[in-house]
Amino acid sequence: MIIYTLPYCAKCDTMKRMMNEEGIPYEEVLITEDIAKKKDFMEAPVLEHSGNYIRGMAPRSKIRELYGT
């Protein structure tokens, strides 16, 4: 899974903490202007897994569902 984040983003920190608590590995990528334009990101965090995206704060149940736990 990839978590696209912004610096000083409370929701991003919460999402990363939730992933760590669930033991789900992820790669963190900072959202740059280029990434935001290319992927049409308007908010953070954005979670990507197997071509699926969740924009904004995702509930723990949705993260488990995407990861397959």
C-alpha cells in the first residue's frame, strides 16, 4: 500500500498510526505539485492499493478490507 501524505497533516499521521497498529506495511510518499496534478489529488491522505484509491481519512474496516485482513 502507498499512503500519499503532506507535512504537518494530522489526518495523515492518524492514518499512518492506524496502519502501524494493524501491522499493515505501507510506503509513504509526500504529495508534490506534480503528483497532485497527475493523480488529481485534492486532499490528504490518499491510500493506494492495487489501483484502488481512498481519498481522505479511511475507516479502519476499509483499510482491513483493502489489505485483505
